[in-house]
Amino acid sequence: MTYAKASGIALSEAVEKVRNAASVLFDADPSIRSVGVGEVESGFGFVAVRNARAPVPYSAKMGKAIPDKLDGIPVQFIISQADPSSLARVPHSGPASPGVGSLIPEQQQQRPLVCGLQIQNYDNDVRTGEIAKGYIIIGTLGCFVKLSSSAIAILSNNHVVAGENGGVKGSDRILQPGAATFTPSMNVATLTDFVQLNPSPVGASIAAGTVVLNDVDAGVAAISVGTNYSQSYLSPRTAVPPAGVGVATTGDKVHKVGRTTGLTFGTITQISVVVGPIAYAPGGCWFQNTFVIEGENGTTFSDHGDSGSAIVRADGLVVGLLYAGNGTQTYACPIDSVLSGLTCTLI
Amino acid sequence: MDLKSLQGLVNRPDIHRAVLSNYVGPYSLGIGQDKDSKDPVLVLQVPDASAQHFPSEISVRGESVPVVVKSGFQIPVPLRANA
């Protein structure tokens, strides 16, 4: 990486103006991947990370001038050789492996089990070759439910605990937080059931009546005997934990605790959403009755690895299960559809 | 139109045809809330709202339902490890 030297200004001034700076810089240079506020020589300034290897159309290169100051605030450029990548397909060893120096406590091994913890379907990662490639696939433990068998289970997404339909019920072992080799002390549950993800044919459309609509992306794993659990969050999290179920409505203030972004707050901006096609291993999947959450004051509500988080309203009622996002909007399936699809109840 | 009635209609092919016409591509169609009146509105999100004409309202059972079209839509991805 290279750094451009510049003089700085007060942090508060830079933070106040960073959104406008981001707008100008992203528009001026298509190779820029992020804009933020960082320390420069004698204060703070804007820091823009540019991917030197990003393919940029010739017409874009001939476009606007790249400023080295915006509103009198210096812009410092950092040169990267790659785009930011998924945070939840993580290397299973080395500095970037889960839990190493992480500030998110949900990424560590925690007992009793609580909502928001990092989990992995270990056997599916072996079967699909992810571990052999040096990665593990992780997501979030949403909350706890009681199955029709009366067993207590972890609730998360199909694509977290059931390998996008590839999981083996009654056999696949769920680890918390997850590892490249099977570690008995991490084995907290066994995959029990999931709602099948149904892809639509390529080019299918709702208008033509050719789309197969999915209601939920959900799966459950019965907790192992002797593993303690609590329908709550880790003690640093000050939000109201799950306590009952409710129905999502536009304007509802909600929160979630997830493995990647921790505790975040947002507002439900849309309900009864039909969306697709979303890329899954079986094929492009369309969903109905989804609802959309956007982070408070433009903050990020979720990111890769937060899949499976329970969406909880300010009064503690669980209204949905997070399953997808696009960086700006988070998509969740309604909790009543999840529970009925898996024939279980929230404890 | 009241929210409950609209919720029962939003995944119907005829509603999607009325809103999308001959649009082909990823999109999201749901129900939002008008900032001022708090009435339910249809919210269509597409990558480029200028790519074709989308209606600002559609008629459903004789009632006019506003359609808010938003550009810059990026299809969501499952938020687990690897896609």
C-alpha cells in the first residue's frame, strides 16, 4: 500500500462531511472502493481506498478530475490490489481466521449459547470442499426454538445450518464458533430440519407465472445434550433480547445481533416484498412476503456473516429472520412463516 | 387502498405485469409507506429506473395505488460466508 501525505483537520469536521466526499470521489474514480475518515499527518482527513487492478472503462478514465482536497479537507489515497471480499467465507487459520483479535465477542466460543453467536455446519464444509480450500462457511445463531419433538434447537437460515439444501438431517454437526478440524467442545447441535430452497428456471418471471416463490430461508439444529443455552445476548449487548413473536410493520424500529456487525439498529421500510432472483447454490431463488430493514442514520445494518440473525422489535418481539442483503438494505423472512415452516415455537 | 388488501395482491402476476410491463431483470416489489399521508404505496426497486417507463400509479380493483420507483437496486445476496 502507498500513502499520500497531507495535513489534517479536526475529526468532527471530517466525519460531518464524509458522505459528500464519498459521493464526489466514487463518481470521479470508478476504481475507488471505499471512502472514510482517517488519521493523516497532523489531524484527520478523507481516506479513499482505490483498487489499482480494477478494470476501468477508458471513457471513465477520461472523465472528472480526482480532487486531492474536498471542502478544504485533504484526501489521502490508499492503493489496494483487490476489492473488498465476503467477510463470512473466512480462512480457517491465520490472522484473518475467526476469533483472532476480533472485537466482536460473538465470534468467540461462548457458553452458555446465546443469540447472535457465530456458527458453522462443519460436515457440510467438509463435504463441499470448503475446508480443503482453506475456508469455513459461517453465519449467525438467530434464537432458540422448541421443536415438535420438544427438543430445543438453534434457529438460523437453511444456507447457514443446512448448506443450501445440501445438509444431512440428523447427522451434520453444528460447531460454535466453527473450525477447520472437528473440535468436540465446539459441537453444540445437530442439523434437524430445514425448509427446502426452491429455485426458479433462468428467465422466470412473476408476470409470466413461471417463478417459484419461497417463503423462508430457514433451518433448525437440535442442541446437544449438556449444552446450556439462554434466549438472551452476550452481556455487553444492551438491546432487548427475543421474548415472543410479532408481525413486521413499516416504520417498526428493530435491532439484531449478528456475528459480523454485532448489535445494530434499523427501521423496517418495506413489507410484503417480492424479490429475486437471489443467487443460491440450487439456483436463483425468488422470495415473497419478505420485509426490508435499513440501518439507522445511514449505518450498515448487516453484512456477510450476519445471516440467521433474529430481527427483534424494540419491544422484544421477534419479527423475522435475516437472510440476505445488498449493503444498503437487509432482507428478512417473517418469523411466523419460519416457525410454521419448521413446525416449532419460539421459547 | 388499505394495507391488508394490498398485501394480498402484491405477489399476483397481473400486478407485476401492470407495474413492470415488459421489464426483464432483477427487481424488488413491496409495500412501503407514504411519508406524508402514511398510506401504503407500492415500492418498485430496479437497477436503473430510467431504463424504461414505469407507472407512477396503477389501478387495482378500481382504486388507484401509487407506485414509487427507486433506482440503484442491487440484488441482495445471502449473507453467509461464500456465495
